[in-house]
Amino acid sequence: MSASDSAQTPVATALAGFLRALAQRNASIHTIKAYRTDLEEFVIFAGPEELKAMDHLYIRAFLAQLYERGLSKASVARALSSLRSFFKWMGRERMIETNPALLVAAPKLPKKLPRVPTMEEMNSVLDARMPEDAAFAERDHLIMELLYGCGIRNSELTGINLEDIHLRQGLILVRGKGKKERQVPFGDSALNALRGYRPRRDAVLEQHRRTTETALLVNLRGTRLTTRSVGRIVKAIAVAGGLPREVHPHTLRHAFGTHMLEQGADLRAIQELLGHERLSTTQRYTQLTTTQMMAVYDDTHPRAK
């Protein structure tokens, strides 16, 4: 069945309503286009089939057809995700009773290891001036120093209060997943960034009469900085420093673990610093240093040549 032949089928009518609903919710044109592209394939596959007759086996048959056409696992997974959203909407609209797409397992995708900046790249970015358009350069510098220097999560960073910083001990109390607390050390670079930031922070809070604010990191309105803002700041600094646009706060956490491992740090010590509950989570960083390991082997082992 062609796209024109399926224009008045039950699935086609439902898809038109789904896309209208997305538009009414102010979804981006890119989101709507992506859903339309994925789901129009399903409209053609479904033909005149009634909505209530579609079960999880029917959806599996559709995905199998995508595989037969040579689509990648990632493309099939995206199509299934679109179907789940589509059927969920139809359920809310009382067109169907249950969402059969939830019973279909998504294809297992190969885990892609993140591209971690080298130590030289990180030092170059951190030693450079903040971007000229940075509205709060002292704070932004401190953000980078803490994310990379302490290996903390974005949410842990924004949750830090002034009272959590113990200057004499060189430690910061952070609250991780499950509200678990741990102490992480910080070095001279972070300490210098902190000293450069505090006077500017105090001036912002005084301007907005928010001198009782406890958050370490604040915006120019004097309120606690959000994780979304941190992500935007990190990306801007990374791009200005010549790093890929894909860099985000978690990239700096990966870089922290990877670079410590490369310099000989014990895996269990890195586990404690990162706040990983399982050592297996920390062991992912051993995969990130395979290139370096192979280079050392090729250069030094007598049987490598």
C-alpha cells in the first residue's frame, strides 16, 4: 500500500491527530518531523488494519520488516520509541485500551564510549581566559575547575552550599545519588578559582539583597544555579576552547576518572572519589585507556613488533 492509498485508514487518521497534538504542545518542528518520518512507515505497513487489532506481535512484525530492509539497530530503536509515544497518546484519547508497544523489547545497542578530552586539551581550556561573552566569568571558571578537578556530577555541583566547603582540609561535602554523602578533595587550582569567585558572588547577592543565600553557585539574579545552566556554560567554554560541541558536564567527570587512571591511580580510589556504588561502573574507565595501553605495549614489549 502506498502513502496516498493509506491516507484515510484508521492509523493514518490517528497519526494526523497525534501530530496536531504535538504542534499544540509547542513541540519543535524537528521533533514533529522525526515522529512523522518514523510513523508514516508504520501507516503504510498497517494498511486498513483496525487500531484495536494491533498487538505486540504486530509491532514486532513491523520492526522485523525494518531489519529486513537493512535499517540499523539504532534506527529500529528510534522507530519503536516513536511507536510507544504514538500508542501512549492513542490510549489517552481512548482509541485503544492498552499500549502494546510497551511489551516489545528495544534492540540492544552497542555502548559507545564517550570521547574524552586529553589532559593537554583540558589544561588548555582551563588555563585559558573564559569566553569574552561570559557574563559571570569567575563563576564559570570555578564550575570547570570543580567538575574536572573533583569529578563530581552536575547535580552534585549545583547542590553544594558554602558550608560544605572545608578550606583547611581541602575537602567538599557532596550529596550524590540516593542522598549519599561523600567528601571529595580539591586542589590549588580549584581553591584559587574559589577565591576569585567569592567576592563577585557576594557582590551579586548584595545587589539583589539575598545575602542569606546558601548556594555556592548562583546566577546573576542571586539564586542557585540550575543543572541546565551548568550544561550550557560548560558547552560554551568547551567550544570556545576548541573542544567538540558534544562536551557536557559528565564529559569532565569521565575525563577526571580516565586521567587519574592513566596517571596510575588505584581503581578503588577512583571509585570512592566518583561515588560509584559498584566497582564495575568505575571499570568502564579502563576501556577508555585502551588506546594508551596499546601504544605503550607497541613501544615497549619485545614481541610487539
